[in-house]
Amino acid sequence: MEELATLRQHIQKKNYATALRLVDELEEMSKEDKLNKVYSYTVILLIHLIKQQAESRTTTSWDLSVRNAVRAIKRVNKRRKTGGYYASEAELNEIVEEAFEEALDNACVEIFEGKYDRNHLMNSIDVEKIRKGARSLIAND
């Protein structure tokens, strides 16, 4: 990574202020990458929770997708060496809110073989119950 080579140069030149700014930048990039992954897995989680509620049923495949998405979110969000989490509870809640729209659009295509549009689907599900369920599943322990 080019940033690491630049960081090394600043440290070797004892330009610590610039090196620390670069470290801050690298930390932010790393966190953004983690949050993007959490977002993607949250979309998958929400798609399946929406499908389960809209169709009043589940399948082994949907249950497995929910379980795998939850595990992936928790794994990606956990800071292994320092402990703690990349995303706080508030940030996880925000991700659920943001991911819901994308999940709803994707679920429309899959639910009842795509027969219903977004408005019909919104009227047939309890949005807050789905969001609350997702938040509960992915909450930091």
C-alpha cells in the first residue's frame, strides 16, 4: 500500500505530525471498509427478514442466510487485537436504517416472484418490527 510507504518515509524523517495525520487517515479508511462490509451483510440480513415476514414463512435457505449474515456482521465488526467494535450500537442502528431501502428494493424482486411493487410490499410488512429484529440480531454483545 502506497500509504504505508509514505508513512515509513515520514517516520524515518522524524516528521511525526505528518505521520500521525497519515495514521489517522489509514484508521479512517480501515473503519470505512469495515462499515461498508457490515452494510452489505445487513442488506442481506434485511432482505431475508423482509421475505420471511411478507410471505409469512421461511425456508432453510433463508434461515441460513440470516444466520450467516449475522455471523459475518459480528465477525467484521469485532476488533480482534484491541477489543471492542468498529461500529457502535448507534452506528449499527444507522446502518440498519440506511440498508433497509436497498434491502426492500431487492426483496421486491424476490417476494412472490416479483409480483408486487415497493408500495404494496411496504403496506404488507411491519417495517419497524423488521428493523428492530435486525438490530437485536446484530447488537454488540
